[in-house]
Amino acid sequence: MAAGASLWGFDTLLRTPLTDGLSSSVIVFYEHVLLTIAFAPYLIIKRRRLAGLRASSWWSALWVGWGGSALGTICYTQAVKLGNPTSVVFLQKLQPLFAVVLAGWWLGEKEPIRARFWVRAGSALFGAYLISFGVSPAWAALGNGEWISALWAVSAAAIWGSCTVVGRYALPDLSPVLLTALRVVGALPLLGVLALFSETTSAISLLGSEQWTRLALMAVIPGFLALLIYYRGLAQTPASLATFGELCFPAAAALLNWLFLGTSISIAQGLGVVVLWLAVLWPRREGFARQT
């Protein structure tokens, strides 16, 4: 899961330049068109398996598609467009707080009694904070009218946190590859409707080669590969613990921005990367239980 989340670090690097000329809904729509083309042959092969799915599996796939791939991604893209991408990365990673609560309510996962879980959780959040803000107060980065961007980012965190839990619920009946495919394809109709109401739904020919290249890379790296690895790990990990592995996203984003955009990394941010990885790689002995 940490590896999949690290691939999401490429997302901001590729997505931010696209927001200058395209609306959030159009960016996400084109991204999912490319992913749907990639997954279509697989779904045709698995058509008999699809016909035998339970209703609960269909509803779960629909939620992670409409919520995670459509609404959550649009909220995140809008937050990047309106505000500071670094601040957005951290605020979106508040999703463990939503996921832990939902995992206890829906999946019956009991938070461990031992204090080490909360030390681990707190360490992961602290590491993500250092990566995003360094030693500066968070509210300083949210000034100058960026509260709207923050609201979009927190909305994405809530939606994606719920998708972690719903995805974990669906995985006993769906393989990681099949859930990934249904998530992508299920989101496309909703994204098509939203794109139709966008003010930038101009002809597809208006997209330049650089824009198509970025969309294709987004579809393959933080989309296709990241989701496959993510769901493979989620199938073997409690949702309330797995969500902390996703905090590797800001660490990877900070590193990639430094390598490709020349963004400097402070000592505090470097310390945050170390703290975050130690928290994620901490041996799992918490003894999560699931109610029966």
C-alpha cells in the first residue's frame, strides 16, 4: 500500500500544469477515458464473473468509482487549481481520520487497545505535517483566501477515506484488478455528465500533444499502476491501518517536486519523510480485530 501511495506522488506533478487550461471535471474525464480503454478488454474477458457478482459488490464498486475516481478526484483537482498544492497534499491526507471512524462503524474493526497504534498514527500524521508545512503553522499556509481550496481538499479526504473502507469491504468478493477496473469504468458515465456542464468542454482537438502526454502518464502511473498495487495491499490489510500507508503520498510528492521542479526540501521536511516511513514500516503487532 505504501508503494501504491508513493506512485500517487506523480499526480500533482502531472496534474498541476493541466489546470491552467482545463476544468477539473474535464481533466478527470479524459483521464478515465484512457483508463477505460485500457481496462475494456479485461472486463470483456471477465463478463461471466461480473454476471455472478452480488448486489453489495456492485454497490461497493459504484461507490468507489463515483466517490473515489469521480467526485474525490474532482475535489482534489479543484483544490490544486485554487490553492497551494503543497497544502492541499497534506489536507487531503486527513483521510485516515475519516477512514478509522468508518472502519470501526462499518467493518467492525476495533482500534487496538495498545498505545503503540496511536503512537504510530500520530507519528504518521506528524511526518506528513512536516513534509507539507515544515515548522510553520498550518494556518499560515491557508491564508490569502485559500480556505476554499482547503474545503475542497478536506472534501476529497472524506470521500477517499470512505472509499478505503468500502474497497476493503468489497475485496473478499472482488479481485484487486477487477475492483480497479470497475472503479474506473463505473466513474466514466458520471464524469461524462459533469464534463458536459463544464465551460471548457470544447472540441477534443483543442488538447495539445503535451496535454495528452500528461493525461496518459496520469492514467498509467498514479492511475492504473498505483490502484492495482493499492488494492493488492488493501486486500490483506485492515482499512483502519491501511489508510496510514497512504500518507506516503506527500513524501513521494515532496521528493518528486524536488527532483523535477527544483523545489527545495528543508531539514524539517526531510525529517518528516523519515518519520513517515518509520511509522508506515513499523511491524504490525497491533492485533486488529473484526467483529463477527
